[in-house]
Amino acid sequence: MNKNDSMSRYGPLIGAIDEGTSSARFLVFAAETAEILTYHQISITSIYPKEGWVEQDPIQILNAVKECLRQTVFNLKQLTIDPTDIVAIGVANQRETTVVWNSVTGKPLYNAIVWMDMRTTSMIDDILKEKRNRNKNYIKSLCGLPISHYFSALKLKWLLNNVPEVQEALANKQCMFGTIDTWLIWNLTGGVNGGVHTTDVTNASRTMLMNIRTLQWDPKLLSFFEIPSSILPQIRSSSEIYGYIQDNILHGVPISGCIGDQQSALVGQLCFQKGQVKITYGTGCFLLYNTGSTAIDSNQGLLTTVAYQFGPNETPVYALEGSIAFAGALIKWLKNNLGLLSFAKESEAMAGSIPTDNHVTFIPAFSGLYAPYWKKDTKGIICGLTERSTNAHIVKAALQSICFQIKDILEVMKSDAGITLSKLLVDGGMTNNNLLMQMQADIAGIPKVRPLISETTALGAAIVAGSAEGIRKWNIKSESVIPTDIFFPTMNEDESNVLYSQWKEGIKRSLEWSTIIDTHDNVKYMHKITGPGVFIISAMILLVLAKYRSFM
């Protein structure tokens, strides 16, 4: 039997590495049908050294990906599918998460700083004061992003300023920087033995260092953040052959796709037309709107980002994005921190026991508020509790908070881009929650379409990999993703507006609470510094006056 005969069962196969915040996976798709043949998944552990700090071990991430490759190849053999039918591999990754490593030893110089980490929050104020009171949107015209702890540049700047190992490696010209895609591709293509140091336009567009229109590292941005260009990877398109796997497992298979996970979900949902929108419900929640070849500047808190670029000579496609920090992570918080849930799926049944008119409002601003507010110091609050409130009210308010934040972004997107949506395409782990999907349709007032293939992020990585020049195995068809469920709005508009007004009042209270906290901290600080001093000085003055009067 020749090779072509052996491939006839499923045709060419495309592998997809999907490295997210909570897990790493490797999935294998049949290019002709988009069918998932097998996969393997391993959880990734987050580390919390201090309040607001979130880290992960880059070695654990790399080892998890390699183990997923090994186990998936084993699975294929058990299914009597030849692993050599895999003709290309794509990488989708958690974006903004920052890694630095030594180019000679290949070892990380510090843990990966995860996208939701808040340690650089105070740096923003320092930078803006240093730059003569310029505001957070000062560089937005260049990179499409506000100055925020969310993006990679400040994480990298913190590492350069605070980690001696990083400073030493930089002085010895041995320091390399990358987001997770760069770290994985460098290692899988050889590491210290000729590994390819590269990233793609979608990941580079999340650093605050790439010019959103030239798609190159921008000298002005590098100067602004004091980042040396020597440590940065080469920026390439999302779909081309970057290098070949050097590991024994799948040795010689080209890595030909690289794309940030949220952009990958946009591709996986086949949102190739201007005006199409998808929402991914994962650890966070991310809404992307395809704006075609035009990079639209938002005046109301949305991000301008690169959606994808199918090849180095192809025109890049842009998107407007609204980002929410806590979605699946919020349910995890309810389970682990408050003990309100025994398991995540329980949230659907518990919240479903509460009538629609839940008047408890939950603002989950644990990492500040992201789009469209971008308020880094906002605190989370729960409003509207009464003596009849139960765990179920809080759980339902938490789910509603995700829907309201999406509504916030849709309102701004409509204003920025002048769009009226007829439907919302959704994906991600939380779409299994039917109640959440219905609540979102009700609150947004727009039907929600949930696809047959839930793994749209991995599918997007497979599509860009299989579409690369030199591969061209992927046949993109609209029927590759078939909706199985459509959730139509059932709530009347007046009721929806009342709930949304309640949410807006909660946002207002959250912002006010931050002001109270800041003021209270300042008062405590002044009391701590001046209180005893004032007492001592006052006592001395009284003694002097007493002595003075005794001589009178």
C-alpha cells in the first residue's frame, strides 16, 4: 500500500496546539471534514506569589505540550491512523503572557507572567507622570491599545527592571523574549540548536510594541517602554512555514500556523467577512468584530487588533476587540474562594432556580475593569443583597455580570463601527451552560448561535496551518461549522433595560468604592505619618506656653 492509499481514510490531517491559560491540548483534525479525530489535554497550574500576581512555569507549559503531542500520536496509533498523515501543525496560544529565557541554556529566566497579572499597575502612573501627564491612550494611534497592565510591554519592562538574571542575560546578549507561541515554536524547532525565534502579527499586536499598520516593531514604542529590539522575535504572518519539529514525536512536521487564541476562534468560526462577530467564553471573555482591511480606531475603549494574515504577501485583516478578564475564572472563584459551588456545571442549575428579576448585581472587577472602561483600580462589589438573598442569587448575578459586560462592549461597538448585529457566534467552554447562553441572548437582544464544533480555537489554528503556502491542504467551507443551537431572545425589552440600568448603577458604585478606598488609604497614610508627630509637637508647644506663663 502506498502513502496516498493510507491517507485515503481521512485524507491529510492537521494538528493544532491550543495552549490556553488553564490547559494545553493537542488536537488532530481531518482537513477535508474538520472532524476531530483525537486529542489530549493537560491542566496548567497558575502560581500566585502575591496578591494580584499570576505566574506560570514555562517549563511546565512546554512539557505539557510535548506530552500532549506524544499521547495524541499514541491515540492515533490505537485508532489505526498513521501519525505521518499529519502534514502541518498550528499553534494557538494565550496572548500577552510573557516569557524571557536564556538563548544559550534555553532555560527561563523567570516564570511566565500571565496576561491577567496586575503587578505593573503602579508602573502605568509612573510612566504617564514621567511622560508629562500624558493619558493612557497616548500610544493608541500607533499600536491600537491603551497603556495597560494587560499587555506584554509592561510585563517585559518589569522583568528587565526587577530580575537580576534577566539583566545579566541582557548584558551578555543572551536574553530572548516572547509570548507563549514564541516560546513553544523556539523549543519545538530546536531550541538552543537552531530554534526559530518568531511570532505572528496577531500576538505581536498584543504587546504595545508593534505598529498596528506597518506590522513591525515600532522604534517609538520601543523607546517609550525602553525595550531593546535585540531581544524581540521576528514578526511573521499567521500562515506560513516557520520551521520543522525537531522532537522525536512528529519529527520533521512543519509548524505552519501561529495565531493568538481569540483570533484563532474568529478564524475557527469562519468569520472571514467584514461585520462578523464572535464571542469566546473561556477563562476570560473576548468579543472580536471583523473590520476587514481597515484598522478602526475606537474612541470608547475597544482595542484595535490584527485578526489574521493568511500569508506574508496577503493583506492583513483587522478586528475591534472587547476583553473581559473574568468569565470562567469567575465561576472558578465562586467554587474555590467562596465554596458556593461543588463543580462549575452546578452554576447552571443553581442560577436557574432564581426568577428572572434577580436584583443582586455583581461587579467582578478583581483585576480592575477591562473594555470598555479600562479602570485598573476598580474593585469588585456585590450590590442589592437582602435577608432573602441566597447563594443562588449571587451565582446568578455572577453569570449575569458576564452578559452585561458583553452588552457594554456591543453598545460601544455599535457606536464605533456603526453596526447592527443580526446574530452572535459563540464558542468556548462556558457555552455548554444553556442558561448563560439564553441570558446573553435576552440581555443583548440578539440571537446566539452555538456551533457543532465547540473547539473553534483549535480549529482556527488548524485552518491557518493547513492554508499555508507549501501546505494548502485545508479546504475551508462554510458548512465546516454547522450551528446546532440558536438561542433567541425571550425577555421583553423593558425588562432587559431595567436589568441593564441596574448593572450600570453597580458599575457606578464600583468606581465610587475605588475612590473611597483610595481616599481612606491616603487618610490612613497621613495619620500614620503625621498623627504621632502632631501630638508630640502639640505637647511641646503646651509645655513651652506653660513655662512662659509661669514667668509672667
